Amino acid sequence: MIIYSADKQQFLQDQLQGSLIRHLDDVLAQRYRRVGARERMAWKNSLQYMYMVINDADIPDAIVQTALGGGLINVPHPSYQAWSYASLLDNFNSSVQDRKIHLHPCAYLHNYRIMPNDPLTSSYYQDILQKAPLFGQQDALNLRDFIKSYVKKGDNKKVLYDIENGKIRPSKSLQDRLASMLDGNTEFIMVDDQKIVYEEAISMAEKSRQDQKKRVMIVEGGPGTGKSVVSINLLVELIRRGMNCQYVTKNSAPRNVYKTKLKGTRKIKDIDILFKSSGTYINSEPNEIDVLIVDESHRLNEKSGLFFKGENQIKEIINASRCSIFFIDEDQTVTIKDIGSVAEINNFAEILDAQVSYNQLESQFRCNGSDGYLAWLDDVLEIRETANIFLDMDFDFDVLESPQQVLDWVKDKNKENNKSRIMAGYCWEWPKEKRTSPDYHDIEIPEHQFSMSWNLDQDIWAIEDDSVTEAGCIHTSQGLEFDYIGVIIGLDLRYENGQIVTDHTARASSDRSLYGIKKMMKEDPERAWNLKDRVIKNTYRTLLTRGMRGCRVFCCDPALGEYLKTRMKEADINFNYSLEGNENIFEVAEEENDYL
């Protein structure tokens, strides 16, 4: 949304008269939201410096644009942010594409002095600095020359008008780039019911494009059924068909891993704008996006961001898109703020008058294709009772005596193809301000003389070449899969008095998964008890199902480790059938314990 447009002379006059800030404030209050005093002061400072930069006779009465609001990518480096704005217009604005409007982004840090060997200008950022030069506090004259080199004459705001009124559509070059990335990429090949769900989602999106009716698709699927594979294929195909489409997750790890896998070794940044946070759509207009593909929908929150803005992320996503596709596994809700559920999606679809359809992904491609392993986990963790009392299936699972054994096993497996990782329950603090290298050990298990670091790179830890010696947690591994995984189960999950016990007090204070549970314990203890029990058990269920081929476990609670071992053993099973009364009696006898 453009909230202010003027030629150079009008901008200079508005700034000189002090009316520009008031204008921005009034427009935003009318269309968008109220603005705080600190944000208003930031405008005042920035626009004052821009006034000085363009107040030059050699710069013609060019267009000045101030764009504010949600939907734009926030990244640490300012040049990337400036470039991303231009890339968004290049790739999705029909006027920019058809009129061949050339955009030349730059970043101006008027309150920051760029020093020699400054980290912002390091070689790591050279590719983006070439696309969007960075100007600091001392570079006002250089910025003025930059503007003059590209802006030769004014056009009475025609370009700005065309951009503001341009249709949203993906550019042909973006379509071609995405298609080439997917072509032959074995990471994203679909099989079985994945292809069926994919085709039905395409059909639904096309119907919404034709009749302009709002639609919602809910796709349920357990671990390893290919929810993310289908999501990425849908993103590429819908973009290829000219639809404005985005891939959405709450956690950044899946977004960054999948776009990195999609790009491979190519340094292509313009597809980054297709991968969005679930909190992006707080202030979106109705139906402003053709299709939103929401992976890991069970992780959606009610409020967004640091200041808990918005009403409900499910509602915001359905409102913002003509067609929304939610991939969900309710058994993977792992924080007390996760509100994503089939019932909630249905509720807001009804409120927003959206037609709902349902699909299921059932074919199991993780845990060696073993639905039995998943059912065994549910029974062992006391999530639900199943017939899988003992681990009797073709999946490479074992409980080891020390965390070092687990790490050594993972490192050995990782030599094959860099697809093995170790993970841990969030029972050790994550002091980010102290962590500068793997030499700083967050996870300490002194009774086994074992220590290691949490992962240093949250974004692509799962595929970084050197991250096998770093431990991931639920927040950096959920939604991802590996060949082999090792799991360290902390003291938040124990075995006491013949049953599984969860202990929220054993969680690290830096973990926000159970933030607010203490207050809830006082206000509604039964609900709090059930919720913390579900979160902790689901966390370990999720970690223990990340491996496609095998898993090794160490339990900080020795009793839990011994219990898991007993549940792995084969039992002597006797079946007695009584035809009288149509009764079937199933007896399991192991040592001195009888189960009926």
C-alpha cells in the first residue's frame, strides 16, 4: 500500500511546511492503524535526511514513495530489505513487467556510520550489496549521485500511478526459474496419495480463480506422509499458472530449509519472497492473494509477533486469500499457544463464508514406512492406547546407555549423505548472548561426562554440512525429516510408579513452549495439567518420528530408558478363543506380569 506520493518539489514543500508527518499519520489511521510516538519520530528523522539528499537542482521532479505496513520481508541486512521491495514489484507487479520499469534499490542508514571492515559490508553480503548499495551517515552526497545517475527526468507521477494500479501476477521469469528448480529435484518427487491431493488442490485453486469464491482445503496427515513435499509442488505449479501464491509456516526453519533445497547451489534470492511467516497477514485486505499454502498448520497461533498483534492467524490467512490450503497434524501441537486444529479452521471458514473440502495423506514414507512404529510410540508415551504393545516391526530403533553413544551413531550415519542429526528435549538453557561457537556447551550431562552445543544456525541447521555435532530441538526440526536421528530425552519425561510422567518444571526457562503454564496451573489446574502433558508428549513423539530409516535414544531418566527397552522385547503371546458367548480373549504373558 502506497500512503504518500508526490513529485520532488511537492515532497520538499510538504517536508518544509511540516505537513508530511501529519499526512502519513492521518492516512494510516484511516486505512490501517494508529501510529505510536516512537514510529512517528522515526519517520520525522528519516524524511528529514531524505529532504537534504534530494534537495538538489540536478535531481528532476521525480517520484518519491513511502511504503509502510505489513507483508514485506523483515531481514537483518537493510540492503536485502530494500532489494526485496524491488524484487516484489519486479516479480508480481504487471505494470513493472509490461512497461519494463527499471527499479534500482538502495539502503540509506542516516543514523549509522559505516566504518572500515564494517560487518554490514563484509564479503558475506557482497552479492546483495551489488544489487542494493548501502549508504551510511557520511554518504549523503554519494546517495545523491546514485539517485541522479538513474533518475533523469520526472513524469508527473505516472510511473507511481501505474505501479499502484498494476495487477498482481507472478512474472514469467519467476515462473520459469521455479519450474527449473523443481525439475529433476528428487527431494520433491510425489507418489501415491500425495499426487491425488496435489491435483485436487490445483483444481480447487482454479475454481476459485474462475468463480472468485473463497475456498479452504484441509489436508490431514501424520509424520512422513509428505505434507511439505505436496506444499512445495503446489507453490511451484500455482506460480507457473500465473497465480499469486505463497508458502506459509510459523517456524522459520522449514521455510528456510525448503527454499534452500529448492534453490540448490544457485544464488537466487528472488524466490525468498514466496516464503512467509504465519504472522504476515494481520492487516491484509480480503482476497489480496490468490492462494496461501499453510504447512504445519497445527503450529498456528492466535496472536502474532512480539507484541501479540492481530485477532487469529487462521482467520487472517483465510481472509487474505481467495484459496487457502492447510496441511495439519493435530498430534504435533507442541506449545500451549498452538491453536491450529481442524475445528478452528472450519470455524473461521464458516465465518468468512468459505467452502471447505477435506483430504487425507495416509501413505507413510518415514520410519521405514511403518505405521506400526507410530502406533507403538503413541502407546508407549501413553498418548492413546493401541494394539502395538511391543516394537515388532522393520524399523531400526534402539535405546542406548549414554548420550555419547547416540552422538557417535549419528555421526557415523551422517557420513553417508549428511542426513542424520541429533536432537534433544528443551531441558537445557539456550543463552544466545553467550553462544559464539560449538565450543560453548549448552547441554551438559555430567554423570556421563557429556556436553554439546545447541545448533548455532536455526535457519538451515538441518542441512548445514558441519552441524551434525550440534543438537536441534523441536523448534528447528519440526516439519523436517532425516534418514537417521538421535534423540536425548530430558527429565521432562520420566517413568515413575508404572506410568509415564511429564514435568514442565524440567523445561529450560528459555523455552517458550509452556510459557504461561504456571499461571494456568493456579487458574485452571485440570486444563493446565492436561495441556502440559500433551505438549511434552507430543514434543517427543514429533522428535522420535523425524527419522526415515532409524532412531537411537538416550533417556536422562534411567527408569524411562529401562521401560522403553522392555517395550521393545518380543513377548510370548497366547491366543485363546472362546466361541461361547462370542468372546475373544487376548492374553499376553511376559515374565511374571499378566496382561488381559
